[in-house]
Amino acid sequence: MKKNILFFSIYLFPIIAFSQVEDIPISNSVYNFLMRAEVRGFLPHFSTTKLPLQRREVIHALKQIRSNEQYLSNSEKQSLLYFEKEFRIAYEPRAVIFKSKSDTTLINFSNLLSDADKMFYHYTDSANKLSIRPIGSLDLIEKINEDHSQYSLVGLFGLKFYGTLSRSLGYYFQAKNGKVISGNKSLALYNSEYKKSVKFTELNSDIDLTQSHIIFQKDWFRAKIGREEEQIGAGLFQKTYVTNDGPPMDAISLATVFKSFRYDFSFSDLIGYSDNPFITSVRSSIPQKYLIQHRFSIRPSWGEFGFWEGLISSGRGIDIAYLNPIIFLKSAEHSLHDRDNSLMGFDATIRPIKNIELRSTLMLDDLIFSEIGKGYWSNKVAFNGAAIYTTPFNLDCGVEYSRVEPYTFSHFNYQDSYTNDGTLIGSILQPNSEQYSLLLQYWWGSRYPLRVNLNYTRHGENVYDSTGALIKNVGADPKITRRDPDPATGFPGDPYYGVKFLDGNLQEVLSVQVNFRVEIVRNFSMSAIYNLQMKNDYADHYFRLCFYLN
């Protein structure tokens, strides 16, 4: 009987079915669930290597998972139903503050704590959709070690609206503002999201964050302009091309998407390093800096193979050659007198059998094959390899090894380093580092699995004297490349050969994180996180309790 009711709610309830083309932010928990389904083999010709996805792509994937219902565990079915309701595949009651022609049920005391989806305003018809929602969080962070304990209480509140016009124009807007209500401000930076607000980190003011985009979709073609977080790269923790650790990038992008083939091109505006002591305000002097990248991928039913190219240009206007979406960037850079920093990469995702997936990305930032094995400084490479296994007991197990060679992401012109506002664009690891990672997550029938991460990281730092002067460069800072001799000062220069991986001041960090999150009622959830960080035998314990609105 229950199965028949579920079938009715999913397939027969009259729900608007037109294409919804706005992107779903990468913070949405649905991507974690789609990753499991991808490994399980339920999503042929599908990949999470490049995120975010459009709403219509997520809806299509969820429907594919439902078509494999006979292979799902009870916990997977429960989790799937949560997302089917969220994306309006299955029926979910809705309540609003402001009525529209399509939604007249008002929020009141009786449905405030119900499973109804609550928002400020919602309107939908056969071709258009608009949703306006409040968003917010109350975040308590506590740090304890053998010396002392401290805490930080941070509050954020904001608004987001999103939707689609005339079936082809998608839009998304989000703005949040907040502050440290009580406690230590520096501890608040433990949350990487707060680091992305320059107003908070540099001006000691409030936390100010915004993202938005507009997408035009027509058949296989899409064009987008916006500011949003992205992830590009095949891996588990490491996303070698583009990660969301840094601030969201402002970009114009084009894409062609077919069932077994995808091509993406984007031109992004970055924040370079200030040429004077002023980091912010009208007194700062920050040169123009751009990231141009494109990637094409082939998607058979059992995986994906991709080729990626990226290029950093700074200190001048836009080169027309780089606006060509189908040009070979490396050759174009050479023809423009070799002034920029070009990179290329290859990635692969393979599902050899059901429930097992292998992922790997290789990025080349200059490589001379004849010099391999000689410790040549310019053989700059970043790579990672991961394996994921989904067990029959609702448990995901993943392992990954990541490595970034010395001097990778750096350039003779430090403005052309592979960074955005001082943060690496495409790696969670600094140059001259490696990381061993383990992921365990248990799906117990919620939107959010119980998750355990274990990471062991080794990083060889550059060596500085007591005054802060660099005395040994081991290629550990993307802003500092190999230095040439300086006859005026007698500096002999950094060596061409004999560069050793993990040379310098070796730092070893063991991190264990346990994350449990639960939706208390619809649109309101709570997460509890414990993180142990051991660095050179010194232990810090972090505890986080966060309440989320929507």
C-alpha cells in the first residue's frame, strides 16, 4: 500500500515539468547523494567531476535513481524521497508569507514546525518559476588544547531567490551578512566560508557574502555570467583544477552538453596581489588578472575522460585570442610572446564494476620529459588518485592520495601564480605537499549521512630566519618561484637541479573529523562536528554546533 502511495505522489501528482535551468549551489547535500548513486552505477553518462549542475540535470539524475528502485536499500529510498520532495518530483506541501496565484497557503503557527516547505514567496506556471527564501545560520565554534580554550559565536542571515523564465533563462541570487556575536574573531576563520569575506578578514567588519548567476539554455547550448563557487577535477577531496576553497570567481562561460560529450569554456576575473602596501580601498593598486580555461570530456556509460587547459594572464587588458572558446591556449600563449602561465590536465573517472569507482586527475604546470628523475625544478606536477566503494550496508568507503610537486602553480611573474586573492584556485594542498585521505559515510535515511574524514598531510615549508627573510626556497609557496642569481647582492640563485620533494621545514598534520547533521523540521537543520588536528605532536580539538535555516 505504501509503495502505491509513493508511486502516486511521484508520478501522478501534477507537478510543473518544464526545464529549470538555474544552477544548484555546490553546498547542496544532493551532490553527496548523487556521488553515491554514480558509484552504484545508477547514472550512466553522468559525472560529478564538474560542479555545480543545473536543476534540470539534478532532477533527471534523481529520476534515474528512482528507476532503479528495486536495487535501493530502505535507507537509500528514504534519502531519495527527501530529495524528490525538495526538487518537486514528489509532492510536498508548501507554505508562504506572501501569496501568489500558484501558492495561497500561508505560514502560521500550525505549519511552522511541520514538514511543509516554507518560504517568503513562490510562484510557478507552465513556463516560469520564482522562489524567494530566507537563509541563515548560528555557528558555535570551540577550540580546546592543552594550553587554553576559546570559542566564537557567529550569526549569518540573508536571502536567496532563484527560478526560470520562459523555460530557458535561469537565475540565482544569494546574499548573506553576519558578524561574530561573541568570542574570538580569529577562531571564526576556522570556517572557510567566513574567510571569503574581505570585509571581515581585512577590514575587521561584518561578514559580507554574495553569489549570483544568469544562464541561458537552448537545446545543447548554454551561456552563463555570474559569481559562484565551482569544483572541477576528478577526485574525492582534491579537486585539482578548481576548488571552492577560494572566493567565488566572476566568470563568463559557454558550454555545449550532449549525452556522451561536454565542452566548457570560461573567462574569469581574478584578484591579484596588491602592488603597494594597501590591500583594500581606493589606495590599493591591484593589477588585472584573468583565468581562461576550457575542458572537453567524453562520457561513456561507465565513466568519463576529460582534457583541461587553463591559463593565467595579468597586468594588461584582455587578449582577443583568449576569448576564442576553441583555441589551443598553450600555442596562443606562445604566439603572444610567452608572457603568461599556462597549465593543462587530464582526468578520468572509471566504474570497472558496480559499486566501485576510480578517479584521477593529472595537472601539468610545465614538464620537460628529458629531465624527469633529475630533481629539475621546472617539472611541476599535481596529481591525485581515488577509489570509492559503496557497500551493501549503506556505507561509502573512499581513499585518496594527492601530491603537488615543488614550485607547482608558481610563475616568474608572481601575479601569474595560480591563485585568486592569495588562495590557490585548484588545490587543497600547497606546493611541496602530499596527503593520504580516508572517507567513511553511512546513509541512515536522511539527507545527510554520518561522515568521518581522516587526512594525513605532509608539507615541506620554505625556511625563513628570525627576521622573516627567506633563506631556503624549496618551492613551497605558489607566490615564490625559482629565483635567478643577483650579482648586485651576491645571491647565487636557487638551484635548477636537486630539488627534493618535502625538503625544507617538514610539517605533518593528522586531521580526524566526524560530522553529523540532521533536519529537525523542514528548512531547519542542525550539525555537530568534531575535528582533531595534530600538528607535530601538538593537538587541537575543534567542536562546532551549527543551526541552519533552509
